[in-house]
Amino acid sequence: MKKEMICTVCPIGCRITVEGDAAAGEVHSIEGYTCKRGIQYATDEFLHPVRILTTTVKTDRKDAPVLAVRSRTPLPKDKLMDCMEVIRKVQVKAPVERYQVIVPDICGTGVDIVASGKLEA
Ligand code: SF4
């Protein structure tokens, strides 16, 4: 399996190509990086890609029907759809403070979904 990616560690944005077998946890070759940080980024992105999840949840307020939320830390990319299914069913009740936990340990990932903004009572 071959995967192309752009390193996001620094603004240079090297285009990196990784070959390997992600399911077996193997990286066979990495090309296109300029520094060691790119090797680490590409290895992680190939074997265990993660993303910060940003979305909204419903609220009980008619004048503010949605509240922005995000994962406190990056989530495994292959869990994002499952996490969205859980978040889609959530409705928060005002008041909500910024960074208040909305969904603890979402999908058993150990990552909390927290409020990005505030919802007044
Ligand atoms: S490989 Fe190094 S130089 Fe290239 S974008 Fe990544 S961190 Fe920056």
C-alpha cells in the first residue's frame, strides 16, 4: 500500500510518500521528507492517523439551536464516523461553559468531546 501526504508539522509542507502495510504495522519506505520530524509524522499518519473532530451538537435553546464542540485531543481517524453518530444524538441543556465535557470518553477512545463555546442560560 502506498500513501501520499503533506507533512503538516511545519509550513514547508513536504510532500511525503509512504509505502508499507498499515494493517501489519509495517512501514517499508518513506520518501520526500526534509527532516526527521517528517519521518515521525509520516509514520504516525500511515499507521495511526488521527484528527481533531470539530462539529456541533443540538441545544435546548430556540435562539441558539447548536453549540460548537470539538475533541479535546485528536481521535483515531477510523473512529470519526462512529463518534459523529454518538454526537448527532446529543442535545445539551443550557447553561454550558466553554471546555465543559459534553461526551466523556467518546466511543471508548479515552478522548472527551468538549464545548468550544459557551451557552448562556
Ligand atoms: S518533513 Fe520536516 S521540513 Fe518537511 S514539512 Fe515536515 S517538518 Fe517541515
